[in-house]
Amino acid sequence: MTRTRFARYVWGVLAYNLVVIVWGAYVRATGSGDGCGGHWPFCNGQVMPLKHSPLATLIELSHRLSTTPLLPLALLTLVWAFRILPRRHPARLTAILCLAFTCTEALFGAVLVHFRLVAHNDSALRALVMGAHLTNAFMLLGALALTAFWGSDAGSLPPSSGQGGGSSPLLPRFRNQGVIGPALLLALAATLLLGISGAVTALGDTLFPSKSLLAGLQQDISATAPLYIRLRWIHPLIAVSVGLYLVLIAGLVSHLRPTSLVKRIARWVAGLFLAELGVGALNLVLLAPVRMQLFHLFVADLLWIAVILLSVAALAQESPRIELPEGAPEEAVVAARVTHAATWRDYLALTKPRVISLLLFTTLAAMVIAAHGWPGLSLFLAVAAGGYMAAGAANAINMVIDRDIDIRMARTSRRPTVTQTIPASRALLFAFGLALGSFALLWGAANLLTAMLALAGLAFYVIVYTLCLKRRTWHNIVIGGAAGAFPPLVGWAAVTGHLSVLAWYLFAIIFVWTPVHFWALALLIKDDYARAGIPMLPVVYGERATVLQIGLYAILTAIISLLPFAQGKVGWIYLVAALLLNASLLARSFQLYRSPERRQAVSLFHYSMIYLALLFLIMAVDSAIRI
């Protein structure tokens, strides 16, 4: 009961610190930071200057008064932790850190005031100090969260563990964790970077408010704009990139460390990111009103706390062993027993090069379309490499997640992750290396938007398709197949730095084409899917329903492929070629509907790949010739 009270107390201290931090942001957002002049800890040389004080002074004074209880609260946390917790308990250490970070938090406040880095000061030094101040605040919140977590039963081993149940805290372990440990540390660093960029962006909104959304966007891209404004457009891209990574790692960790605690915190991480994204969008549209800035900061603080708790909870678990499932075919069992040393061909197989080739072609074709000709050799090669690495990373992660069903299917039973030629830990390390390399290469060679879009495609494929939809619904390929529609967006953004209407047409063409292509394949291997328990459309509703859906999506593909011409985005060369290609696609789909046999399904499957490649190739040629 004593520990329960202690944990509740520390959670209360954490909540109060959140209030103080948000109120401090209100002081900055209202320009009241110089309300007490250059004096600290007193206000304008007085203890309580209330008489005839301007509003800015009252706001600044109220913030200072709100920070007064923080030191006694931190001291009480420390004393209480040492009284009820055993020696070497981690909550003792975090309680010490709570006190230390509380003191340095006050020191940062003094520095800001004494050096007049408040109100309308727009120096680069202020941004640096603000970044350090926010880092210290995050460290304080993290220390408080861990003190409360480890001090409660939720942060301790269950009684069934045989290790003290309720007295032994869930401590993170980095040995035998593979890439999960570094991946979670990167998540923490990325979340901290996001917080710092958000603080600088919020300061820019305060110092240089926009009269309208359009005016603000014009300011952001102006070469003569102040530093704070030119940095302002980067934050949304950083936010989406970091958020996508957090959702990716949260989903992966909840799959690889599937305890109820890890799953619950992972859902909080994903939910808080979505909330943060929504609040950020509202901030942009509403021109960052003060109340929205405060709520944005509050959600960011909660996201940071959730990422810390997810990291600790996940790293306290051991990596589970994947055993051969009952009912696996004999050839798969034999394959899993016959292993050999991994070669470069095995690692190449992890990336599924045959699957990637067509997607990579659409990326490169989109570059030519966007550039109305040759986009340049260096950029072309960099995007080709970066795009392949991102798609390869997604496929490698997919293989790790799907080991239990891959071994049931003859088509996938000899994958390196099934035969253990490449253990899951090494496959994940390889995948994350590809993902990070792709992001860095695309950002450096092209721009941040390009890198973010490639990461979005990766995260969508792993989280939405593989983890959320593939094993649950026959709609898996309809919705999850959108991951394969990201490549042309990547190619387009690499050339132009933005996404036009035609880029989204390219996305839409692949999106509606994917069911036609994939369900034709699913008809051929429906027995494999049935054996693995995957609810593909032919397994759930049979062949007749599948060929009907293929026909409907083929019609939709034909219609959308002609929209670029209707909008004046392409010329007659493309129109003639698209009409011929669509005629053949519809004819083959109709033949399959009339006679749903293997020969017809094979014909449509192979032609669908030729169709997409030629459609993009002709559009690229048309675009280059028109200019």
C-alpha cells in the first residue's frame, strides 16, 4: 500500500510538472518573458510586485510562483524513495535525477532571464538555449515517469516470474535484444529532436506571426526571411518522419515483445502521435493560436513519456523463440532444419528483388515525368538506390513478422528467415540498416519530403498491411496495397520538392491496379493461403467473387488511368497507348470472368505487370516529348 501511495504521489508530481511546463510556454507565447525585467529570482527587484504591475509582469510572476513547489516536491520524492525502496532499486536513482533536473530547470530559467533571451529576442543563442531547456524538461519528465513506473506494481515483475513478484523492477536489458535496443534508443533521440524543432517552430510563430496561411507559407520559402521562419517549414516534415518511425517501432515491438503492458503502451504511442499530428495540422491552419500551441506541447510531452515507458517495458522482455507451427508441411520442416552460412544472395533474397523491380521502375519513371525529361544521373541513381533500400527494408521486416505463416506455404517455406539461414535478429538489423541508409541518402541527395515519403511507404506496408490487415480481413490488399503506390510519389518529390495533382494520379493508378494484379496471383496460390490461414479473397469468398472484383477494379483502373489526359496533364501519345493497354487489360479480365481457370489467371497476372510498366513508360515519353 505504501508503494502504491508513493507511485500515485510521483504521478501527481509529474502531472504538476506538466502544468508548469505548459504555463511556461504560455509565458513565451504571450511575450511575457521579460515581465520581471532582468531580475531573477525576484521580479523587478521585488519579492511580490503586485501593485500597478502590467499584465506581462503578472503572467511571468505567476509562472515563477508555480515553479516554487517543484524543489520541495522533488526532495520529498527522493526521501520517500530512499525510505521505502531497497538498495540499488532503480527508482532511487531516478529520484536523484528528478532532484538534479529540477535544479537545472531553474538554472535554465535564470539564464533565459539574465541574458534577456525572452520576449522578442530573435537571436540564434535563444534557440540553442531553448533547445537545451526543452531537453532538460524532457529529462525531468522522463525521470519522474520512471520513478513512478518502477515504484508501482505495473513496473515490477509479476508474482509468477519467480523473481520476487512486485519487488523486482522491470529493468531494460540490451544483451540479446538484437536491433530492438538501438531502434528504441533511436526512437527516444528522434522524439527529443522533434520536441526541440517544435520549440523553435513555436518561437518562430510567436516572433513572426502570419496574417494568413498563404502569407505564412510564402514567408517560409522566402530566401530573405529570418532564420526562425526559414526553419518553420522543416518541423512538419520532421514531425511526420519521426511519427512514422515511432508508429513503425511501436508496432514492431508490440509484435516481437507481445506482453499486455508493451501492447498497451505501444497503442498509446501510436495514438499520441496521431493526436500530435492532428493538433499540428490545426495549428498550421489556425495560424498557431496560443491555446493550440499549449495543447501541442502537452501532447508532445505525453508522447515523450510514452516512448520512454515503451522502451523500458519492451527491453525488459527477452526475445521470444519462434517454433515451427503444428501442421507445417514436411518440405518446410526439412527446409528449416537444413541451414547454411548466409551469403549475399540470402540477404538479397530478404529484399524480394523481383517484387521491388516493378515498384522501382514506377519511381524512376515518375522522376522523368516530373522533370519532363532526364532528371540527372546522380539524382536518378541516388533515388534508385534509396528507393530500393526502403522497399527492401519493408520486405525484410515483413519476412521476420510472417515467419510463422511463411513456413506453412510452399512458395515461401525456403525464405532465409524460415530456414534460419539469417536469424530474425540479423534480418531486423539488416532491415533497419537499409531503412536508415535510405532515409539519409534520399534526404541528402534529394530532400526531406522524399525521405519521408519512402519511410511512409515502409511504415504503411509493415504496420497497416502486415500487422493490422493481412491476417484479419480480405480487404488487406485493397487497403494495404497502398504501400506499393508510394514509389511514384517518392520519385516525383525527389525532382520537384513537392507533390502535384499528376503525382497523386500516379498514386491512384497503382492503388486501384494492385487488386487486379494481386488477386490474379491469389487465385493461383489460394491453397497456400488457405493452409496458412490468410483470409485472401479467393479463400474467403471463392473464385467467382474474386474474378468479379478483379473485373470491377480493372474498369476502375482504366478510368483513373485516363484522368490525366482529361485534366490536360498528358498528351495524345499517352492517350492512344493507354486506350490500347486498357483494352487488353479489360479483355483479359473479362476472359477470366467467363472462364476462371489457371491459364487465364496466369495470363492476367503477367500482363498486369507489363501493363503498369508500359503505362508509366509511355507517360514518361509523352512528358519528355511535350516539352
